[in-house]
Amino acid sequence: MQNQTSLQKMLSEPVGSLIIKNAVPTIITMMITAIYNTADTFFVSKLGTSASGAVGVTFTLMFLMQACAFTIGMGSGSITSRALGAEDFKKANTYCSTAIFTAFTVGVLFTIFGNLFRESLVRHLGSTPTILPYALDYARYILFGAPFIITSFAMNNLMRFQGRAAFSMIGMISGGILNMLLDPLFIFVFGMGISGAAIATLISQIVSFSILLSMFVRKKSLAELSHRHISRSLKTYSDIITTGLPSFFRQGMGALSGIFLNRQAAFWGAVTLSLAATSALAADAGVAGMAICNRVDKLLLAIAIGLGQGFQPVCGMNYGAKKFDRVRQSYSFLVKVSASVMTVSAVLVFVFAPEIVRFFRDDDAVVAVGALALRAQACVLPFHSLIFGTNMLLQVAGEKKSATFLSSMRQGLFFIPCIFLLPHLVKLFGAEEILGVQLTQAVCDMLAAICSVPFTVSFFRKLKNKG
């Protein structure tokens, strides 16, 4: 009865209030997650520029884990959401249970193979020789936490897609707050250095995992978790993966782009930064500056992504129930609100960019790299309402090919060529090559926003014909 009541609310209440109601806990979750990731950067940066660069390198490793988690969580969540909208509870139970057990298995494989090839992995992620010892220490504990990290993100997405964002918030926030409290304790009081930051993250992820799992065990989910519902059909796994492919490409391309960004920032930092005493320190300053910029950018994007994730269960259930007018209304509401919030954030970040970077690392070379990159990315923040809004719309509606292609653009199809070409292009205009690295993400975001428009128009034309 309670499940039926919750479902009817998603299909009848005003879409704006539903999105906000789902988005508020999701935004808080995203913000806390981004803040505790940023807290790692803040506390570790006090250990030195090389240690700060190590966080940027291992952040790419976290992206790889999130790529797997979001593929499973958002793929199964999208299907579960539509199944609930169509009142097919058996299907919802199957995809929910299968996804959670699959996520944990993938995490175990990450732990085993990641630790076997840890040094090679960290080098390929873009570590410089001076960053390497710090990155190895940090990555060791992050890899041990892979089963809990991946499964937590998968369960978080499954809860959100059912309109249970408040419950997912409790799990993620508890771990995030704990991490922020443990970071200074382990790093400075216990003298564990960068390993302390990684252990704090590991403990917080285990706590988040335990709380989220308890939500399913205590039947706070609309879909039931049980080993009896685990599917033996390859089609179930195929459906989850193909539906989650946009998330895999979005996160996976983010990881790949992070590798190239670290390498290019280190290379051109060593070539062009004159403020550092040695080329090795200049290379580390380039990596650290871009790492800080990206952490702050992720913190700001948490608002846009949180609004989008509040939109997804509303869109998915109404799409499954064939209430297409409500799908259109919910998308329009999402884009308008997200663009407004991002515009305000962009102005503040643009004005205070140098102070923001210096807050993390009081190093002139790091500030020189990070502040300009941060201002460039602030200029395109409002356009993320289109990038994330359209991508989430297509994914939740089951438009797998379009959603996958669109999610590949921002940090893949555009980013990878640009990160290599722009440093040489700006040199032709008399600028230093590092400027090309600083501008790459902003240029790619603008291109991705432009490309989102025809996808949106095409989708709503088809939706009109269905209606």
C-alpha cells in the first residue's frame, strides 16, 4: 500500500515540487560527497605540492570506480524506475537485486587486480616521479575500499530512481561527514600523512555502504533486495550495462580525460611555469593546480547534477506510465532552475578564483594554473543545465544510443583531441602552452552544450508523436 501511494504521488503531484523534493536531499548528498573529496585535497595539500598532485592522480582512479558503479546503478535504476511506473514489481525486484550483487563483485575484482598492478596503474594515471610515492600510498587503501565504494554508488542511484533520495542522502552524508572529521585526525594527529587521508576515505565508504544496505534490508526501497531475485539471464545483465552505458562513457571518459590532463599539465607545467624552482616542482604545480580546479568545479556541478538526479525518477516513472506532458514539463523546469543556480555560482567563482585556489595551496605556481582554469570553467557553468539535463533525459527514457553518444562528447570526443591540440593552437597566438590545458575543459563544455540542442529537439518531436 505504501509503495502504491508513493508511486501515485510521482505520477500526479506537480512536477516542480516533486523534482525539488527529490533534488534537495540529492544535492545535499552530492555537495557533501564533493566537499569531503575537496576536504581530502585541502588537508593533503598541507603536506606539499607533490602530495596535492597525488590526490589529483588518484581522483582519476575514483572516476574509474564510479564509471562501473554508475553504469550498474543508473542502468538498473532507469529500468527499475520505468518498471515501477508500469507497476511491474517483479521486474523491478529482479533488476535491483541483480545490480547490487553485481556491483559488489565488480568491486572485489577491482581490489584484486588493482593492487596486483598498483604501481603500473598509478604511473599510467599520470603520476610524475615525485608524486608517485604519495599516489601509491593513497591508492592502496582506495583499492581495498573498491567493493564498498562501487556498491554504495550503485545503491545510491537505485534509491534515487525510486524517489527515495532522502534515504540515499542519509547513507552518503554519514560517510562524508565522518571522512571530514577523520582526515585531520589521521593525517596530522596520528602522523599518518597521505595514507591517513586514504584510510579516512576507506572507513567512511564502509559506513556509507552499511547504512545504504540497511535501507534495502529494512525494506525502505520500493524494489526488494534478495538473493532470490538475482537473475540468471544474460539479458538482464545486458540490459543493465547497455542502459548504463551513457554513465559509463560519462565517467569512463572522465577518467581517461583525467589521465591525459595530468600528463599534459605536468608536461607543459614543466615547460612554461617559471615560478617553481625546478622543472619537477613546476610539473607538480601544473598537476596540483588543475586538480584543485577540477575539485572545485565538481563541487559546483554537484548542484546541477543533483537537480538532474531529482528529475530522473519523476521523468522515468511518468515516461513508464506514458504521461508525456509531465515528462516535458519536468525537463523544462530542470533546465530553467539549473541554469539560474549555475549562473549565480559562476559569477562568484569568477570573481574569487585566485582566493579559492590559494585556500587549498598557497603556492604562486599552483594559483597561476588553477585560477585561470577555474575562471574559464566558470564562464560555461550555466550551460551544464543543457548538458546534464539532456543526457539524463535520454538515458532515463531508454534512448541508449543517443544518450551514450552525447555522454561521450564532453570528456571524450571533444576533450581528448582538445587537450593535445589547444596548447599548440594558443602558441600560434603568442600565449604559453599551459593556457591550452587551462582552457580545454571550458571549450569542451561549450561544444557539448551546443550539441545537446538537436538531441533535445529530436527527442521531444518523437515524444509528441507518441502522445
